[in-house]
Amino acid sequence: MPDIMFLALSALIVASAVFALEAKELIYGAIGLGISLIGVAGLFILLGAEYLAMFQIAVYVGAVVVLILFTIMLVRRESGRIVEEEEPASFGRAGTYVAALVALAVGGAVILLAPISPAAPEFYRVQLQELGRSLASSYAVALVILGLVIGATVVGGLTLVKIEREEKPSGTT
């Protein structure tokens, strides 16, 4: 059963990541990113790392994707559409698919050929309560500073948007 769940979550992650990259609307791209990150949280749950799964959902889906969505809604350039520019001389879309297939083949070979240990050594096993106590005691100052930096970033972004809107002539949107 875990193998089926792993394959289903992997397919969801890859499909939503491709959707996020190929979306013409930025909002749909952000939603695809959010779905992909929720799938990664599902993989953490399959591995028995529920704390990491909740951290993934809280930080990446709850903060980063929501911040991206707010930024898109505040700035709204070209009505949220990605502006199609002339592609530089590169190997194009077919080359991108070939590179993706090569990356998948290499990743699959690494997964199939890597030795798998049945259980992690006792050294790596950490109880959730110990991890929480360690974060709350040893790293409390770092977590508070990180929260302040993220808050300052949001305030700075909102200030830049406000300044940009004030500089625009009144005839444009």
C-alpha cells in the first residue's frame, strides 16, 4: 500500500510542478506550486516524519505560496499574465523535455541502484518532544529574528507597491 501511495503522490507532485511551470496565469502557477508542496508533505507523512510534514505545510504552503499570491494580487502587471517574449536562441521546448527525461532517468537509476537500509540508526531517531524543546530553548532567539525578518520583508514589499502605485500617472491602471 505505501508503494501505491508513493507513486500516486509522486505523480501528483510532478504533474502539479509541470502545471505550475506551464501555466499562463501566475495565480494558477502559484496554486500548482502549492499543490506540489502539499504532495511533498504527503511524502514526509509516508516516511513517518509528521513534524516535517506540518512544517512543510505551515511554512511553504501557508507562508510562501500565500505570500506569492498576495504579491501577484497586489502588483497585478499585465493582468496577471506572463508576457510572452521572444525566446533567446536556446534548445527550445523539445530540448527541455529531453533534459527532463534524462534527469528522470538518472534519478530513477540512482533510486534503483542505491543500497537501501531497512531502518535508520538509533543516532538519527529523535522524539518530537525533544525536537520541540530544543527549538523552543536553544533556537528561540533565531526563530524570533527570522519571524521579524519575514515581517519586515512583507512590510517592505507593501511599501514598494504603494510607492509604485503613487508614481503611476492617473490615466493608467
